[in-house]
Amino acid sequence: MTWKLWTQNENFRPVEPQATHYEWEENALQGACAYIRRSGHVKVLYIEKPDGRRIELDAIKRWCDAMNPIGPTPLAMMIDDRL
């Protein structure tokens, strides 16, 4: 079963959604969290479940915040991963 993390890289032209495939839901969620926390130029769109339904960005962000033991990621770290 494939979980697809859909993202959009603002540095590529034309800007088109791209999918990264994961075997497990938790891996797709962790991948999304990594983009949200560390990448200012890659926007997480949603995760597509194997049955075609979506996990929308708001639900992904809630999951990321719940799994982050130190709380929500500061905005500066979301913008610049060199901090």
C-alpha cells in the first residue's frame, strides 16, 4: 500500500505538485513534518491515502505538533533551516 506525500517546490518552474511514496502512514507523516519544520521553499499540500482519501494540511500540522516533544516549531526554524 502506498501513501503519497504531495508537495510543491517553489524553486522549480513550472511549479507543479510532486509525490513522494511511502509504505507506511507514519513515515509519510514524519516526512511531511520534516518539510514543514525545515524547508521554506517546499510546501506540503496533503497526504493521499492508499484508498485515495486525503489527510489535509491542518490535520498533518496537528499530528506534527502532537509528536514534537518540545512543542510547535518556531517560525524562524521553518523559514531557515540553518538556525
